[in-house]
Amino acid sequence: MRAKRNIPTDLFEYPGMRQQSVATRIILVGLILNADDAGRGLAHAGWLARAFNESIAQIEEALMALEKIDLLTCYQGGRHRYYALTHWRKWQRLRRPLPSRHPAPPALGQQQKEEVSYGSQS
């Protein structure tokens, strides 16, 4: 079961959010609520469209728009497409996060490896 999720009070004040459609804003909230404890989720437009009661076109448009303003990144992991929320750690404070079932985005995975190796040198 997922932990509670925090929705930042200034979420719609992020640069670029005022220009987004209402559907894109609601989809972002849905992605936050749907994300696992690492801020990742399946970016399958058909599944998200059914889950959020939006059209596939609206989901794809929202994913592209949110990626363009750097609130999430979409990436391919094997056969599936995933999303990772870029401000997840700023937005969420989880006591005992569960490990993600989804692969890390390529850049994030490299960054995490560097942080681990840097931390082990101290």
C-alpha cells in the first residue's frame, strides 16, 4: 500500500505551470498520487487515460508538457515506458519508503550511483 502523498501548496506556481491546461494540472496531481515511493510510475498512456478518465491524447500532451517544464522525465525501461517526478524528494518526506519496482531513469540511475560511491569514500 502506498504511503500518504503530499501535494505542494505552490505546485501551480512552478515556472511554466500557469500556461498549462486544467487537464495537464489534474494529470500532474494524478501522477503524484499514482507514483511509488521513489516518485516513479508507468507512463502507459492507455492505462493512465483509463485511470484518470482522460483521453490518450490528453495524457500524451500532459506528459510532454510536464517534461518540457522539467516536472517529470519519461524514459524507456525494457519493454515499458516510465515517468519519474523530478522534484519528488522535495515534495515527499517518507519515513520508510519501499524500493521502487520500476527502473530508475538513466540519468538518475547514474547520479544515484555517484552519490553512493561518493558517500562510501568518507
